[in-house]
Amino acid sequence: LLLDAGALSEEEIADAVRLHISYTPQDLLLSDWGAAVLVDSNCGETLQVIEFCNLQLLEFRYIDNRLDDILAVAYRQIEQRTRSWVLSWRAYTRPLRELGELKVDANEVFERTGNVLKLVGDQYLARAYRQLADRFHLQEWERSIQRKLDTIEGVYKVLADQAATARAELLEIIIVLLILLETVLAVVRR
């Protein structure tokens, strides 16, 4: 179950077998991060639940990795912004669009996670799913992803607000210069 050939401590053994479920005396599901042991003569649906949980974990890890990449880009843009007085008006459009797409993807996965227990009518399969979700720490992954989404969104909102403020200030300066130019030309023509 733990994919370890060496001897294990009593605590490790106790933790490995603490999450187990059985529907009948002849079946057993033990699960851990790297493997599961399933003893059952009719295990097709249980295997589908295991596969679904693995898929959710992979999706969470993929989204988390993408968020790490986006967060690194956001921090680089903050550094560039503090070093330069020139703002690129559209520098944050693409990252914000990508963040929105990723947020939709993440929310879709979160919804599937929340609805899976509603779709599983079998209490045993629902318990199997909860056990696997506990072992894979799916709730912690979801919270971590949500925190990163909120952080990145906050960073890009600040950057976009700064760009909008700089754009507004530039427009005000242009208007003042145009008014000044018009006044000078009116004086010169007299």
C-alpha cells in the first residue's frame, strides 16, 4: 500500500490502515497517496471512483502548476513596473484573460467535486469517494487553488488599476497641453 519494501513503524502501519472501508465481510478498500488495495469480487464501480479521484487530483495539480506559473509572471511584471516609468496599456489584458479561463476551469472542477456525492446514489461508493478525497487531500488542494486565484486576481487588479490611473493622468496632461497650445496660438494670432 505504501510502496515501501522496508520495515515500517507501528505508527506508519496504523496510519496506513486507519482509512479503510468494507461493504461486506469479504471486501476491503485501503487507500493511500500512492496506491490502493481493493479486495472485492464486484469492484467495477469502486475502481471508477478511484479513477475519478485520481483524475481530480491530477486536475488540481495541473491547475496549481499553471497558477504558480501565472503568479511568477505577475511578480515579474510588478518588478518591471517598479523599475520603469513607462506603462504598457495592454500588458495585463492577456494574463487577466488567461486567469479568467483558469478560474472557469477551476470552478468547473470544484463543481464536479461538490456534485459527485449527489450523483453517487450508493452510500458505499460515496464513503469510498470521501476516503479517497481525504487521502488525496482534495479539500486542501481546492483551498490552496482558491487562495492562489484570489492572490493573482488581486495582483492583476492592482496592476490594471495602476495602468488605468497612469492612462488617465496621461490624458489629463495631453488635455492641459492642448488647452495651453490653443491659448498660445490665440495670443500669437492677435
